[in-house]
Amino acid sequence: MLKDILLVGAGSFFGGIARYAVSLVYKWGGAGFPVGTFLVNIAGCFLIGLCMALLGRHAHLNLLLSVGFCGGFTTFSTFSKESLQLLEAGDYLTFILYLAGSVVLGIGAVMLGFMLGRG
């Protein structure tokens, strides 16, 4: 149990650092499309799909990479905050594009990662 907790924690640590690094490259000041969060979430979806396909029976690697790294890397809370900021700013078109694009491309990225992982 402790080993599992430490694996998730280590993965989350590195996933969070990777997310922060992406946010430094793609800053978002509250106006326009939140590119950094969008890219992180789509990439994280792809990675979790790939992990699903490649790590099926490797419980410890799944905890480290799927639960830990991808969980720390992707961010539903930031996505939700940025969506609300777009609504508050009255930027309805960007809000709709961000919301729909995140959901559709996120699910598509999980499928693509899974299919590529399975060969």
C-alpha cells in the first residue's frame, strides 16, 4: 500500500512539474484561447490511452504513469476555471470552442493513444 502511494506521488510530482513547464511556454492571461491547458489535457489524454494499451497488467507502472504522472500533468480544475473566465469575459465563441474541443479531442486522443499502443 505504501509503495503504491509513493508511486502515485512520484508520478504526480513529475506530472505537475511538466504541466508547469508547459504553462511557462504557453502563458494565458485570461483573454483568448488557453493554449497551454488545452495542449496539456490533450497530450495527457493521449498518454493515458497509450498507458492503457501498453501497461495493462503492470499495476505499478499504471499507478506511476496513468494515475500519478497523467493525473498530475492534466488539469480539470484549471480547465474549469479558464472556462468560467471566458464566460465572465463574454467570450462565448472561445468558450464553446475550448469546451467542445477539449472533450472531443480529449476522447479522440485517448482512443488514438490506445490504438497506437495496441499496434
